[in-house]
Amino acid sequence: MYPLSGLILCDTCSRNMRGITSGSRRYYRDVTHVNHAGNCTQKTVRADVAEQQVVDLICSVKLPPDWREWVMNNHFTPQERATLAESELALQARLDRATELYLDGAISKKKYQAEKWHAVRRQVDRAGLRPAALDAIDATLSQRGRRGSNPRSSA
């Protein structure tokens, strides 16, 4: 899986880079090399290095306290805001119920965490993120031991 394929650009020629595998390693390479259609001098970029840089960049972003209100007021109609608020309340109720079941010992920690992640995935899917990109983010955060926690608190 190459979540950055087609999203990152070659520093030398500005063409899209595509994921490739060589042996057991994953890389990103300029499409002119992949398609044998050019002579760009950019070397391959290790996929794990590029993907880690993106995760680090995302984790370093700090939004102003009123960012959510600004986005809601400037990009959603009153009806859309009402629908989103309803959805958010339903999600919170489901998460509260899962927490209650976990604290009462009715479900395991693994089941509780799976329910939390499922709820987050549903919300993100509704927001229109590509599932492949979400899977890559999940895998990267899991490797760092951060899924389900505050990314800033682990750094």
C-alpha cells in the first residue's frame, strides 16, 4: 500500500511520484522512471521515511481554538450543521455506552477499543477520506503506539 502515491511530487521535475516495491522494500519514484518515459535524476525515496515525515507533519499541526466553529460557519449550511450535530450526538452516545460496558466488565478492552476505532472510522468515512489513506494512517499510528490516544502526548 502506498498512501502517498500520486500525492507527492518529485523535487527535481515536479511530476507525481508513485509507489514501487524493490525486493522487500517500498519506495516512491518519479513516474517518468516507473513508466520509462523520461530522464529525471531524482533517486527513489524510501516509503517509510516519506510516510513518517507526513505523519510527523500532521501531528505537528496546531489549529486555533475556534477552528471548528469557523469551518462550520463558513462551509456548512444551517441544515448541514444540524445534521452533523445530530450525528455527533449519536456517535457520542454510542461511545458513552461502549465506555459504560467496558467499565462494567461487560466487554473486553480489545472490544472497547475496536468499537471506538469503528466509530471514528465511520465519522471519517462520512467526511469523504479515502479508506486506503485511512488504513495507512491507522497502520502508521499503530506502529507508533498512538492509535486512540492524543498524538501530541506521546511525542
